[in-house]
Amino acid sequence: MEIKVELTKNPKAKPASENLAFGNIFSDHMFIMDYEEGKGWHNARIVPYGSISYEPAVMVFHYGQAVFEGLKAYKTGNEIVLFRPDENFKRLNNSCDALCIPRIDEAFALEALRKLINIDRDWVPDAPGTSLYIRPFIIATEPHIGVHPSSTYHFIIITGPVGAYYKEGLNPVKIYVESHYVRAVKGGLGESKASANYAASLKAQQMAAKKGYTQVLWLDGVERKYVEEVGTMNVFFVIGDEVVTPALNGSILPGITRKSCIELLRSWGVKVSERRISIQEIYDAADKGLLKEAFGTGTAAVISPIGELCWNDKKLTLGDGKIGELSQKLYDNITGIQYKKLPDPFNWVVKV
């Protein structure tokens, strides 16, 4: 499929790389492709970034048929590279399946992304710790009131330069363990990157923030006792000589950074267990002096060490206010591969 290109006539001023926040500045162009039942995906185009007009009745507004992804592009000298983009588009299609959205051609999506990044390559920042954040998403666009899958969709990719996701950077974050609200249950949308999952997390996140916590750690939606994931990250615990992360059970997002960490750890000979783990087991391990580290993993933050957990008003402090040894090693190796400062034995990096 041909990708039509319309370049902006009013390029925006680019921010200084050293002062970037996360998620509030966007590049000059965006990719859009249309879907129509009976016609399939068509009309692929790159156009100037800007507002899009929809009728008030489009179904995404009323029934939440929307999925998205998040990945990054990195500047490495004169090159720009992506980290495991094939995994992102594979997961996007899995999310599409869960929400009755037509699948996209993953190879074509990567081609479109490369073309978009090359057009906006000057937007990729080069200061340490910065990157170009990439947000592909699909929304239902049929103007109809009635609960059924839409017959039309838009697949859109927007990008923007970013700095650190958390203001704490690599300093440990405080996490509130949520025992009342539920994010997802097995058989629902928890393993999909659906917009609805994040809407479901807002109330608990807001309450945790008021108590001084950066994020929420979700427990299972049935018994409220087994650890699942942090709002924007998968979660790992170093207990004795074992690294434990909750098994993918249908209500946990299969994170790409999570997968990369597991593969790295096992390549180093570290014992990694993907299993059910209760929040009580975490606290018991801490009481016995066995809990050495806890950290979250995700595209936005890469590795985020956890310095405090609060569960039913019981606070658990980890470490001494610094990132743990294994968390630091994972961060150094993943970012080293992403920025091509270290060898890439897994062939994770893809040149734009």
C-alpha cells in the first residue's frame, strides 16, 4: 500500500532536550490509515500533526472501542533505532482481537512507523535518558448509537520527544497496594492494552496520589490477595536468590520490557519464577530479611525501583533509598542495548 505524504508548512519549534518532560510535546507529523468494512485498511497517509474532527456519535466516545501501544525511538550517533517494535505490533493485534477491531498488517505498520520517524527524525532528542515516544492507537469511528463493533476505524501513530516518565527517575518510587478497587479480572481486558483498562485505574490512582504515592499496585480481582501489576508497569521481586514476577494469567498485560528482563536474567543464570505470589508472601519475605529488591518494568520508565509499599496501612521500606544492584544491572543493560552502547545478542534493536 502506498503511503501518501503531506509535509507541514508550519514546523514547530523543537524543545531543548535537557528540559523534556513526558507526554506533552508532539512532533510535526502523524500517520493515519482508515478501515471500512468490506474495503479493509486503506488510505495510508502521513499528514501534519493536528486536530481531527469526528461526529459526536462515533462509537469510541460511547462504547470505548480503543486500543493503543507505546514504544520508543532512540538516537545513537547518526542512527535512530527502535527496540523490539515487532512485539508492540503483535501485541496491538492481540488487543484488536479482544475488542473486535480488525487486525493490521504488522510489517506494513512498521514500514509506516519508520517512514514517519524519518520525516520527523530531527524530533528525536539526543540528551542522555531522552527518546522519541511513539503512540500507535486504533479507535472506532462509525457514527452510531448501538452496542456492537464499529464498521469503521482509524489507525493513528503520533510521536513526541520525552524525558523521564517518573520525576523520581531511577530513585525508588512509593507504591500503594490497592485492596478495594479492581482493575481487571481473568476473562476481561486486563491482558489487552485497551484504553478502558486505564480508565478503570484512575480512581485508585487519584486516591493513592493524595496519600503521597506515585503508583498503585493492583491485586487480583477475585480474592484481592495475589499481586498482579503496577498501574503502568509489570512488577518483579527479588526474594533470596530468586526473582519472582506474577505469571501472565489473563488479567496482566504481557509487557515487552517484562519479557526482555526475564530473557536477560535467565541468560545471566538468574533463577526467574513466573507464578502467583500473594502480597502477604511479599511482606513475610521482608520480615524474614529475604526481600532484597522490588522494581517495575515498562516502556516508559524501563526500570523503576520500588522503595516503599503500603498495604492496609502497613508500610514496607525496601533498600536505603537507592536503586538495587539487580535493578541497576537490568536498567544499564536494557538501555545500553537500546542506545547501542552494549552488544545486542538477542537482535532486539531495529534500525529506522
